[in-house]
Amino acid sequence: VMIYTSYFAKYRGENGISIARTQPMKNGEPYYPEMARLRPPKWLLQDYKAGDVTEQEFKHYYHNLVLRGLNPVSIGKVLEGTVLLCWEKPGDFCHRHIVADWLHRAGFEVKEWEKSDGV
């Protein structure tokens, strides 16, 4: 079973899971369920956006502070058939791609969602 990734402006289906620090709201409530364990720390995101942390440093910190304590097989099994969501477009650097690679290395099929995927 595939795990997909996408961004809020593109995906509007029912299988989305937010891994972002913030997400779109609907009637004052989050639009999607969240997997808070995969969110980057606030300071890391702020420092990256401010240019104080490089992409390589972001990857290092994200792996060591977020992913290191998690089991990718357990997480992947929970996420099968879902679409991991954050704000950045596919070509932009983002933690969603780090998570996708982490899950892929654990044996899961992960790809960027397209409308033709039907999920």
C-alpha cells in the first residue's frame, strides 16, 4: 500500500494527515488529522526560514531531534494509504521529503500524490 505526500493547496481529499506546524482551518478546527510527532521543532523551522540553518543542517537536526526516536516501520504502517501534508510545493525543500525518504528506506512505497492516484 502506497504512502503519498502532497501540500495543502493541492490535496483536498479525506486521507490527508498534516505533519506541519500549522494547517488550514475549517470552522475554527484543523482541516486534517495531525501526526504531531513528525512536525519539525518551531525553532528549527524559524531558523531555517530566517536563513540561519542550511538545508543540510535542517536535515541533521530533523533526523536527530524528530526521527531518531521513532520507529519508521510502525509509523509507516499507520500512514499506509494516507497523504502526508505540509505547505511546501514538491520542488521546494521541506521536511515532508525527509520523512518520505525515511519511510522509503524502511521499505515503504512513497510518492508525491497526483489527482489520478484517487486517494
